[in-house]
Amino acid sequence: MADPAAQLGGDDLELLEKANKTAARLKGEIAKVIVGQDATVQAILAGVFSQGHTLVIGVPGLAKTLLVKTVAEVLGWSFKRIQFTPDMMPADIIGMELLQEDAAAGQRSMKFVPGPLFAQMILADEINRTPPKTQSALLEAMQEYQVTSMGKAHPLPRPFLVFATQNPIEQEGTYPLPEAQLDRFMFSLWMDYPSAEEEVEVVMATTLDSEARVETVCSLDEINAIQHLVRRVPASRHVVQYAVSLARATRPQADLTTKYVSDYVSWGAGPRASQHMILGAKALAVMAGEPAVSAEHVRKIAPLVLRHRVLPNYSATGEGIDSAAIIHRIVKTVREPGSIGVQETAKKKSPVAALRGAGDGSGG
């Protein structure tokens, strides 16, 4: 096991500086096509650097598809867009076995014909419009980087990232994503309307008789090197404990659950959320050119990791409290391990139990 107190070596520090410049160049190229949405672009690049799938939620017309396609172009990755519909079947995305005839040999055999899932970057457009059976076909691909057809596994190209979009307005004809699939997404991003000034720029740029062109910024080897660097960036036990505390604070049945979470949360985040918070925080550190992860990095990335993993209960829904509000409260109140402060709990604990749980993310 790697020493959590280890520091980056000289070669890694040099690579860190290059990664910082690469991130800035990627943002610059994307900005040629996408006006504003800086926070969304930052999060998507963090997902690329940490090899995490991303769910993008926003109303129609915010350039969700264009953004993902542009990211693929500046990275130089193969890109496929899959429009999910209610009548789509799993074979429509993973591929199928077809009977092939060899006229010369006079033989017939089954051959696997890959579907649109075989690309380095996939845009699963309006993923919640297809039935759970088809949604589940993505589970193996997102977790194992392969698909299985007729009992045979077929590896997907690497790197492999899925960006899925959802429309939060039109609920008729949609199917909720299974919790198991939601948990496979590292981030859940909410794209909001642009500012008035940004909207003017969008209209000006898209009503001209010209089209913005972007250039590929880096090679696949350079991205692979950055992705491995993200894993090597040190995160102290203190920072990891803080990420775990945030995840545990979302669980209504934890030992030191706050009354707020107990009252309004039906289901909280699992251990994968802690892992994704640390990986996302490491990616933010690399993009900023910083050689170690801080609690501030974790605080910034936590809402993106936790939002889709916390299920509000009926009481919360009735009072207009959504998962974003719950996560905001948790991030605001959970203290870093070792900090001093009064913590609200759902039930009274003995002094010994309170001391044991001081770093357990039970802030109220």
C-alpha cells in the first residue's frame, strides 16, 4: 500500500506543471465553442482526468451535446452519440451476433457486430427515456469496460467514458435510473441557464455564417500520463477521513446521524462516493498544479459526487427539500476531523461514543 504521506517526485512535479498547462489549453479550446459554463467544463475535465463517468442534467438548448462532442474533439478521442428512446433494446447499443456466410468455404458462422458503444467517449443522450433493461446494458460497460454477447466478453476501447444527459422538465415517458447505475456515475452536473451577457454572446456566435473550429490539444499518451498522475497525487489520512465523514453524514441509519438527515433522507451514499470524492479532489489538485489534495478540494467536489447518491424521503419532497439542499447543508456543517465544535445528532450519545464519532461526519 502506498504511503499516504509520500510526496510527488521530481518527474511527477514536472508532469504536474504540464498537466496544469494542458488543462488550461483544453479550457481555452472548449471556450471557442462553449460560452460560459466554466464550472461545468471544469467538472467534466476533472471527470476525464480521474476516469469517471458523468451525468449532465439541464433543460433543452444549453449545449449539453455540443459540450461533450467538443471535449472529445479537443482530446482527439473517438465519439459516438446514442439517442435513447423507449423502444431501444440492449443490442441496439452493445451490438449483436449476426449470421455470416463464407461463400468460398461454404460455411456459416456467428460474428459479433459492435454497436455504437464501441468508442472512447459516449454521449448517452436522454438516458432516462429508455427502459431499465436497456439502461442496465450500460452497467457492465461502465464498470468492467467490456460487453458480453452470447456468453463472450468483448473489451471496449480505452480510455472509455460515458457522459449521459437528462432533461429535468419532461417527465412523461421517462424511466428513473436504477440506483446501481446512478452509483456508477462519478459526478452529477447541473447545467444552468447562461447569464444575460453570456446569452448575448451565444446568440451572436451561433447566428453567423461561420463555425468555430477547435484543435486537438494533447495526445492519448499525454492524457494517460495525467490520469496515472492523478492516482499518484498524495491525499493525507486527514483528508480521506474528511471525505468519508461527508459520505457517512448522508446515511440516515449511521451511528451519529444528524436529525436533519434522519428526518429528510431515505437513502445515503455508499463507500464508492468516498472513493470518487478523493479521486475528483485529486483531479482538481492536478488541474490547479497543486502537488497534494486538501480538504478544500474535497469540499468543492463533494456536491457533484453526492447529489445523485442521496435520496430524499417523502417528508423532504413535501417540504420542497431536494438532494442539492441536503448536500449543501451537510457540506456546510460537517467539520474536518480534529476540529472543535458542537455537533447535532439524532439521539443523545454517551461522552465516549461522542468522542469516538467526532470525525465521523455527523455535523448538524
